[in-house]
Amino acid sequence: MKYGWGCSFILIPFLGYGISFNDLSERAYSVSEEMIQSNGRINTIGFEKASAMASEPINIETSARKIRADDSADSGREYGVMVDYSLKNPLVRSAQEHEFELLKKGIQHEIATQKGQIQISLKRNWLLYGLEQERGSILIQKRDFSHKAYLTGEKKFKAGRLSQMELLRLESEYRTTLQEVAAALMEAEHAQYRLREAAMMKDEVIIDDMEFTFIQSSALDDRLRETPLLKSLDNRIEALDGAIATLRHSTIESVSIGVGMTQEPTQSSVDFRLTIPLAFSSKNENKIAALMSERSALVHLREVSKQKLQLSVAGLVEHLGEREERIRVLRENEKHYETLFAMAQKGYEGGVMGQFEYLASKNAYYDARLRTLELKQSYIQEMAEIEEKIGRIW
């Protein structure tokens, strides 16, 4: 594979041999469909808030009527004009502003959650890509060794020192390794394509500051407090508090003040009008009661969700600890199989060990390394599952 690469990001060229995980994350944020929509919603809320907080338009009311009096001198037309302006209750205005801020805060939390999920996906795909590359490297070694053994067996068969059945066995093993290598390289390509798609990069993605490490469970409690699920419920509870506050202050939502003039046949007058709408009814009380009921349910849901999350993540972290220990044991086993293979190689070269016994010891060494990678892959997948629950990479 080519490790020096160039890529095109939208219309901005990028050249280099690697990219940091944070830089790759920023590029993925910029082209995420979900984040583009969420950022658009942030801007939308700003305009909606400006519209809701804007002053009400001034109303002009005009009137005209014909007056017929007993005295013809008092008859004629009456004309009137009134300029009307509504003043919103400052408490209602403040409560509505707070509602918009809470709505904006909820979307900002949604964006933070989306960023966390993008990073989790990038990390998982990068670690799986490295794992499949390592698997492919082991299988290529196994393939080359099987090919060499097959060529040696073919010579022995022609010399009459190896049976046809034994030669077919060597050939079948070699063909099997070809398929294993192809499958491993394909899986590596799939992981690489997922990385490229996430960041919209054409060439190979190489992250130069991230490698596989075991997670430490000591910081579990701190990470659980900031999980997206619990933060989302907190935001919903805050939003209900804001809606309840608005309803409590909206008994008198606005006051309308009018100033005008009336022209009659015999006199003129300056008129004043004050309109105060009152909401003294059970309508607001029932709305508040409904929101309070929903709030109580969310508070209960938050507590239940927190306990379930603690149980779930604690169980997964415990499993990871067991997998970590098994990986360490398998790594020790690799060393033993490597030692056995070295001894078998000396015995084969010294003529005291047969070819198939020698091949079996070599394959056992490769298989031991592959078993470690299989468990490591399970570890990566389960680690990603934990990270999805806590909403951020470990």
C-alpha cells in the first residue's frame, strides 16, 4: 500500500504522510449530514428568536360615520383615528428568551453527541483497519511459507519421495491460505473505505497518533455522568421548566395602549385606550399541570436510565477486563509456539523431524497469533459499544 498520499477535501487540497485523529475528526464533522442539519437548526433558532422577540407592529384604526341630529347644525360626519401599540409583559418576554436559549442548548448537546459518535466510529474503523492489516501480514507469511512447502513437496513428489496424497494436502493448504489472505485484505479495504467516506478523502487515511490500548476502568463514574442519554433528559427537563415559567407569567401576556383623535361636527377630542387581556381561567393551570406531569415522568426516567446505564456499562467493562487478561495469556502462548517452531525448524533441518510435523508446528504458531487478533477484534468491538453508551471515545 502507498503510505505517501494526497487527498482532496471538498476543494481544499491536503498533502502529507499522516493526519492526527483530531484533524481527521474535524474533517469528518464538516461533511457529516447530521451535523450540517443540526448547525442549520442552530441558525434557524436564532432567526425564530429574533422574530418572537421583535416588537409588535403598530396598528392604526380609523372610523367614519354620519351623524343626524335634531339640530341641523349638529349634523355632519364624525371621523376618528387611533394608533394602537402592544407592550409585551417583561416577565413573559424574559421567559420566552430563556425557552429559546434552552432550545439552542439542546441542539448544541445534540451536536456534541454527533461529534462523539463520529469519533467513536473513526476510532473503531481505524483500529479494525490496523488489525486487519496485521492479520493480512500474518496470513501473507503463512501463505508464503505454504507456497514454499508446496514447491518443496512438488520436487520431492517428482523424485518419488512424496506421495500424491501428501502433495495434494500441501496444495490444498496453500490454496486455503490464498483465500484467507484475500479475505483479510478485503476486510482491511472495507475499514479503510469507511474512513475515507467519513472524511470525504480519496486516498488512504493514515492516523499517526492513535494506536490500540486497553482502557482503564478507574474513570468510569466520571464518564457516566456526562453520557448523552442523561444529558438529553436533563435538557428536556430544563426545557419543560422554561415552558412552565412562561405559562405562569402569561396571565397578562401583553398590554395594548392606544392614542387617537376623534373629529365631530361640533367638537374634537383626544382619545386614550388601555387594553389588558386577562387569562384568569383553568386553561393555563391545566397546561402547567400537564407539563409538570411530563416533568415528573422525565425525572423518574432519568433515574431509571442512569441505573440501567451503570449496570450495562459496568458489565461490559468487566468483560473487557476478562478479554484483556485472555489477550495477555494468548500473547504468552505465542512466545511458546514461536519457541516450539524454532525447535522444530532445527529438527527438520537436522533430519530428525518430518516435513508435515514441521509444517504443523509452523501453522500452530501462525494460528496462535491469529487467535490473539480475533480476541483483540472482539475487544475493539466491545470497547466501541461502551463508548457509544457513554457518548465519547475512552
